[in-house]
Amino acid sequence: MAFKDMEDLRTKRDFALTSSDFAMLPDSPYPEVQKLAISLYRQELRDFPSKVDEDDLENAELPTSIL
């Protein structure tokens, strides 16, 4: 997935986080083990902007969704 700039990267990352919010609610359909995996995925998303090379946004890939 190519990103135009860091703002584009953060926008797409924020969408992925928002799309997985429901999975962390107390009444989500996921068992605790899967919620743990989802929380780790969400942490990867939050850390992603600080780990990406701003000079190589064309080759940057968001962490793979586990949902």
C-alpha cells in the first residue's frame, strides 16, 4: 500500500484502528485469547508511524489485520 505522505498514512492507520474498536468492547464476540491478539495488532498500528521510513512511503505496509 503506497501512502502519499505521513498524513495519509495516519489517516489510513486511524481507519484501521477505528474499524477494530468494536473488538475490544466487553460484549465483543471474540474470546479473550483473540482479544489479546487484536490488542497486539492495535498496538502495532499505533506504533506504525514511528517505525516507517518517511522516505520510503511507497513500500510501507500497514500491519495485517487479524479480523
